[in-house]
Amino acid sequence: MSRSDKYTIGLVQMAMSADIEDNLKRAAEFVREAAGRGAKIVCLPEMFRSQYFCQREDVELFNLAETIPGKSTMTLGAVAKELKITVVAPLFERRAVGMHHNSLAVLGEEGELVGIYRKMHIPDDPAYYEKFYFTPGDLGFKVFHTPQADIGTLICWDQWFPEGARLTALRGAEILFYPTAIGWHPYEKEEVGASQQDAWQTIQRAHAIANGLFVASVNRVGHEVFNEGSDGIQFWGHSFVADPFGVVIAQASDDREEVLVVEIDRARMEDVRRNWQFLRDRRIENYGDLQKRFID
Amino acid sequence: MSRSDKYTIGLVQMAMSADIEDNLKRAAEFVREAAGRGAKIVCLPEMFRSQYFCQREDVELFNLAETIPGKSTMTLGAVAKELKITVVAPLFERRAVGMHHNSLAVLGEEGELVGIYRKMHIPDDPAYYEKFYFTPGDLGFKVFHTPQADIGTLICWDQWFPEGARLTALRGAEILFYPTAIGWHPYEKEEVGASQQDAWQTIQRAHAIANGLFVASVNRVGHEVFNEGSDGIQFWGHSFVADPFGVVIAQASDDREEVLVVEIDRARMEDVRRNWQFLRDRRIENYGDLQKRFID
């Protein structure tokens, strides 16, 4: 398909309440705002329909899951069609009885379901009990061909794995979207909060550098105390876009809802990849052991 | 073997003249300085014996190559033995008639050759014509077991490849040494110099983060005009050590010879890897396509 030299993306950094219908309504409003400001591909944060429920393990919370297609994809698909844009909608997916994924749906300009990605790398840390809820993704790493660009999609914990970024880049992605839900434990924020946020941005900037493509990371904000008696998670926002040499070209606040609208210039990717030809020099015949857990 | 909780490393950031004997003599002096300040593992910059000759393609320059073992390893091996330390000595290796590598020798506390590593990823850019000089390494990725620590060694251009860092980490490295020769083209320094140096440090900090280990990068300094009429390369120094969460714990200047002596605390690696268990969650069964050049 014929594409222009530039395209515009929108990153919706939002806070979620306990009202899942209101979250959907507000997400749709933010998508409209992004489109109104020129965005043609708009990405929402990880599992935007609800608060980050993985703060505890509770089988009742599987009620939050929905099918794909389902209510969220119908609602946002209609918005995508009306506005003639692509929407990346991260959802808690109910696939079968007792089988759930941390997924995202890509909704196209005709409102159609372009495809889904299921989070491949599943964390499990205090207050991020994801291994309880989510079956690891079985669709592999994905690129979706939209009218604007070939977009790669990954989700949150995936962002710590160079392998995921590389495999998505090798499939032809021009940009990686990382919808995310990451924040501080208030009890340790003062001591380690700055280094955590910096490491998080650094490794994603490095994916941009290693692969010569854009990276757009879309986080939620807000202090969610999901369990009574806990001090919850303070989601750190800081959604950003890095260019193919890791330069941060747009960045949101740590604590406010914001829609970042950013123009992406393909010429920058062409320039960086010509001058830093990492993809030329990979020693693929020596990479077989990457399929090992450890080389004892 | 029994090891203490901490060990001390030395990074020699030096400038090279056209006098290869003087470079060796000065390198030995810097190693002595590092050891005198407590370093037990000392790393020299990439191909420290000479100026960075890859600025032009000239078969006469193969005369700069030497065998391993050879004069440099004999000289530095004797220093290592005298001081009871490990020395990482990067050399232009003559392996056979017409076969040369960009290598490094690890010299042990008895002066012995512990082993060699041959640069796996070979660049070729204006004034960095390495594909002309160096046969790509055929020893794979390496870890050396020294009395102080299990050290991984990579060389310069390797630092842009997450695969090299990962494979070395999976072999048990606690720290990655990256002897380097990277600098600015004076004609573009003002425009892109800052972003180049930042990308270089960012991607190496990301290797530390992704793999939960220390990274020590050892660059040369000095403005070397190797070809008459060219404006040469201004090597940017900036040697540094990053901890297992990517925090820079020591850093040299951009333009002066310096010996960085840095204490490494194993407890930090234990702490980071327990709290950020990336190695637990790799999806190794889905990484096979990393052995492909591109996934068309």
C-alpha cells in the first residue's frame, strides 16, 4: 500500500476507576481526543477496562475478563470506524472456561478486528500476581499491517526482554507499542523509585536502538489501592516515544492523565538504519543457545 | 572456588601513539597503577597496541598483528603474575597467514593464557573498515573463570547486540567487559555527537538490566588522525561501570587518560536478580526465529 513519509500516533495515558463501564466510556473519549488532534493509530494502556486487579489472587476477578470480539472491541471498533483510525485496545481476554490471557486487540479503520496479540512474558511479583491470572501467550510475536504503518505490539513485562523486541522487529515492525501497567510500591518509592523508572525507560530506549525503530510506551497513572490494608500501587505514567536511536521525542507526566500525539517520520528510521547497520551484522548461526534456559 | 562478597576491577582508559612499543610499556604501567589501587581484574581498551588503523584499508597494516601467545601476552602475562591479577588484553591477532581477528587474551594470576575471545560482530563504516581486516570470531561467546569472578568478554561493536550480552550471561558471567574503540567524526560531532555517546551508553546499561549483571566498558581517548588529509576520529573515552540495574556507578572523562578502579559488590547482583526475575520468564520455546536474518 502507498504510505506517506509521516504518520501520527496517539498515546492515551489514563487513570482507571472501579467502574469498568466508565473506564470504557472515558477511553473512547480519549481516543476521540487523540484522533481530533491528528492521531491515526491510538494505543490505550494495558487492561484499561479495570483497575489493576492482579494486586491480589481472587477467582472472582475472572469476572472482569471478556471475549475478543466482545463489548470493548465492539465499542472501540465503532469508534475506530467512525474516526477512520486504528485502535490498540489491551484487554483481559476470556478465551475459554478457565483460560484467560493478557491480550490486546487491534481494531482497524473499518471497525474490524485486525488481530490480537497475547502477552508472551508473564510476571509474578508481589502485587503483580499475573501468573495466577494469565495463560502465557501462544500466538508468538506479531506485526499488524495498518494503513499507516506496520506496527508491532507487546505488553508490559515483555518490555524487559530484548528477544521480544528483536523478533517483532524482524517481522518488519516500524514501531513497537508497549501498553503497560507499571508503578511504584509506595513503601519503597523514595529509596528505589527513580532507578526503577529510569531502568524501565532505558531498556525500552535500548530496544529502539538495537532494532532501529520507534518505541511507544503507554502506561496508566493513579494510585490504586485494590486491597484493603495494602498501600497499593502508584502507577508512574511517564508514557513516552523514543526514536530509532533511542532519543525520547515525547514524554508525559508521572501523575496526570494525558494524550500524547506524536508525528513519526519514516526518514529518521531510514537514516538511523543506514548509518548503524546492526541488522546486517547479527551472527545468526551462533544464536542457537538463546533457546536455552541457561548454559550450564 | 571460594570467593569473597566483593572484588575490585580496573578500567584503563588510555590514548595510543604511533609507537607500538611505547603503547605496550604505558599499558603495563597503567595496569600496575590499577593493581596498586587494589584492582584484581584489569581491562585495557580494544587493540591497545596501536592507533586505530582501521581508518583505512591497507594490507601493509597487517604487520601490526601479532600471535597469541606473543610479545604482548608474554609482557602482560609477566605483569599479571608479578601482581597476582587477571589482565584482559585486547589484541590484533595474527592466526595464520592471511587470517586475522580482533581478539582479546585473558591472562591469569600465574601469567598463563586463560583463554581468548574473538570479536563476533564486525562493523564496517566509514573510517571503521573492520570487515577488511578481521575474520569474524569463531569461538562463540565466552566466560572465563578467574579467581575473583566469572567474567564475560565482548569487544566494541558487540555492544550493540543484545544477543551477545544474553548468551554471555547465560554462560554464567557476573560482569561483561567491553573493551572498545569508539569516537566521533569531528565533522558531525556538534550535530549528533551527544546522541551517539548517549545511545552507546544506553544500550550497554540495558544489557546490564536485561541480564542482571555488571557491565564495564573500556574505551580509548585521543584524536587520532591516521590518514593524512582526513579529520580522523576523536575517541570519546567515557569508560564506565553499570550495576545490574543499569545504574552508572563509575564513569571517566571524555578526553583524559584515567584508570577507573571500582569495587563490585555481589550482593547487588543477588538483590537485583531476586527482585527482577527476567531469566525466569524467557519464552525460550518461541525464540527460534532469532536465528533468522529477517522474517519475510
